[in-house]
Amino acid sequence: MIPVARLDSFSRDEFVRAVGPVFEHSPWIAGTTWARRPFASVDQLHSALCETVLNASREEQLALIRAHPDLAGRAALAGELTAASAGEQARAGLDRLSPEEIARFQTNNTAYLEKFGFPFVICARLNKKDAILNGFAARLQHSREQEIKTALEEIFKIAELRLRDLIAD
């Protein structure tokens, strides 16, 4: 783990290499946030990263949401997830689904993507298979604006957990 105080001495590239992966395929967030150093704590760093996302354009926010893989989707089945995503989906039990459960996830993923134009994002580390399936049912009733807000909130949870795995106060 990297002490949060050590981040202050990192070049922008070093900072992006260290912190960039906490947001799925979106190192621009760390790159933008680097200029806001120093960070007194992991909480302060997380807040600054989230603020970068909230201040980003709607297109950048949607690109961040779209950078996330479907849950138990094609990338997972093909073994093409990032290490972090693979571990998170495994902790939620999504690597041990029956063929029927896989079909349910794929049906839900398709319905969600067709309705909102981006993948269903939920913090898998804080949920299990049944809660995620229930989440699909509830969230498919939302408006697109509600789902953008909810997806970003879930991404912030994911990022916080990933950040705490990497950075020590």
C-alpha cells in the first residue's frame, strides 16, 4: 500500500499509474485530480476524485459509466475483465452462476442497455447475486437521469473500495 502522504511527491504520470485504475478505464480522472494535491487522507483524495467526475461534462460522465463491463456479461465469460472487476464480480458470486442465471443476467443487461444507453453499474463488492438481480428490476423503473446519478454513486463506492486497497492513510 502507498501512504497517502507519498502521493504528494508523485509526478503526474506516477500519480495516474497509481490512482488511475480506481476508476474503470478512466485514468483522466486521476490526471485531472493530481493538481489538487496535497491530500491529507484517503477520504480527501476520494472526495477530490469524485468532485472531478461531478465537474466533468455529461459526455465524460457517460464515458466513465460506459467503461464498466456488464455484470456476468461477455467480457466476464471470456475472461477479459480487469483484475479488479474480475475479483469484485467473483466476490459477489457472479463467477459461479448457473446457465439459467447467466441468461437472466444477460437479459437484464440487454434490457438495461437498450433503455439507458450504458451498462448497469452496481458495487458488486457490496452486493450479492440476488441483490444485484433485484437491483436490475428496481432500477429499470428509473428515468435516465436517475440512472446516471445512481450509476455515478455506485462508481464512487467502487472507487472508494479500490482506493482503500491501494492507499494507506
